[in-house]
Amino acid sequence: MGVAQGAWHSRNAGITGLERLEALEDLRTLKARYFYHLDRQDGVRRGAVFTRDATLDVSSQFPDSDPADFRLTGIAAIVALVSGMTAGVVSAHHGHTPILETD
């Protein structure tokens, strides 16, 4: 058993290998949906990938601004910020080689 497998087993003693694979695939799908709806400027569907109490902190990307302006809680606030930042932008996001872990 490699280090990565050993670390996984110690953190995930309550789930099976199949459950872990299913969870990882769910995360990949969620990420793909987020990118898909981001690139299509579909805020409603993009917002559907977040939980009601989701948080987004992109304050480090705007060091000259008030950090509170870029620390958001809730779907509506996140969708509004991201929609405002991407309005009129043509994008094509790719999610290659993700680092995914289950806890």
C-alpha cells in the first residue's frame, strides 16, 4: 500500500472503495457542470452547483480592494459577483488532472 492509499484509508475508514470512486466521480461532474455553465454565462444553472450556505473567497485576487467585498456567502451573492466579473467574456474552461480527496 502506497503512502497515498494509506493516507486515504486512515481518513475514510467508514466508506468502501466503490463509494470513494463514486464520490470522486460526483466531484468531477460537479466541476464540469460549473465550468459548462460559467462558459455559457448561465448564472441560474451555475448557482445550482452550490449549497445554500456556500462561501467564495477570492479576496486574494484583489489586494487593493476591501477583502469583505470578495468574501461571499450564499448562492445569490456568488452568482452576482461571478456574473458581473464574467459579463461579456468569452471563455472555455478545462478541468484537467484534478486533485480530489474525500474526507
